[in-house]
Amino acid sequence: MSGRTDGPSHGGAAADRLSPVLRPVHAGHGFEAALERILQVIRLGLVAEGERLPAERELAERLRISRVTLREVLKVLHEQGLVESRRGRYGGTFVCPRPAAPDVSGIDIEDTLRFREVLELGAAELCASRDLTADQTARLRAALAATRDAPPEGYRRQDTLFHLTLAELSGSPSLAAHYAAVRASVNGLLDCMPLLVRNLEHSQRQHAALVAAVLAGNAPGAREVMREHCAGTAALVRGFLG
């Protein structure tokens, strides 16, 4: 006897066990949503420590994402020490023992994400519905440029300032004040998560599309871009911390 055993199969009952989580993701934030799904598989123990995740082809097909996007997701999981690759006949991507989760017990994650979305969508729609002055337009463009030019380690600060600027330009001081408060809680969650370059690049494209919609007076378009933007962040927060 060789003493080696094949990795666990993901057909039949195992496939049924994974199907409630490994569902097709929304194309607008495919990377973030796919990462959330696989993190859920790991956190829920649907693939136990030391067991093998489904093959890349199967994961990509289940999630309806490209192999390129999937490999970027797996790269993040590798970097966070959540999975490891093994070569050979019985190789693949295996789940590692999980590190201790960050303590976010003082923050109601779902309430924070929902309230943030309500305020962000409202701010985007209000901004696009207003006739911004030349100075206000310049402020918004400058805030966008600051996020574009920020190094990764400084991105979250500039991202915060961009969203605060949008809230202030909504014309509602109450909305801006409430947004500042909820953003502090959001940042507390984001500080417990890794910076993901793919996500930052995606966020920046959404920022640019948002500013374009606001300056064009396209309120429904601005609201929809912001909805996608919030959904991407929420997927990552739920995946890492939920």
C-alpha cells in the first residue's frame, strides 16, 4: 500500500453541500462577490481544514467568473494564509487552519452596511440632482484625483475624504453628519481587512463613473453606480468579517 489517499470528492453529496453558497455572482462586482462566497465556504466549514476546494474549473463554472478572476481570488486567500497549494497527483488548493478572527463585536456589521448604503445612495442622487457651482465641481474632481493618485497605504484615507465630499455636496448637512458617523464604523471594519489591489482598482473605476454621472446630472445613473460600489464593499466585509 502506498499510504496515500485521494483528496475528498466534490461530487454528489459534497456538491449539494456547496451549492447554497457557490452560486453565480453579479458581474458588477464579480471579484468581491466570488471572494465572499469562497470565504463563506471556509468559514462555514463546508470544506474543512485540510480538505481540498473544488478544482478551479468547477469553481469558475459555479460562480460564473473567468479563471483569471478566480485565480486573483485564490491569490488573496493564499496571501491571507487561508488556503495553500499542493502539487502532484493529489494536489490542489487546500484549506488551512483558520487564524483568529478580528474582534468587531462592538460594531453591528449588517446595520452599518445597510445604513451606509442608504446614505451613500441618497448622497449620490442628491448631488446629481443639484446644479453644482464651479467651486463645488472643482472640489469633487479634486477628491477624485486624490483617490486616483493615492498609494495603496494612503488609499482608504483619500477614499473616506472622497465620500465625505460627496455627502457634503448633497446639500443636506444632516446627511453629511450621519454619513461621517457611519463612515467611522465602516472604517473600523475596513481596518480589520487586507488592502486588495484588484478591489482598489475596481473602486477607482466606480468613483470615476460616479463623478461622471453626477456632473452629467444623471441621478438614476449615479445612484446605480453607488449601489454597485456599496455592494462590492459589503461583499468583502461579509466575507472577511461576517
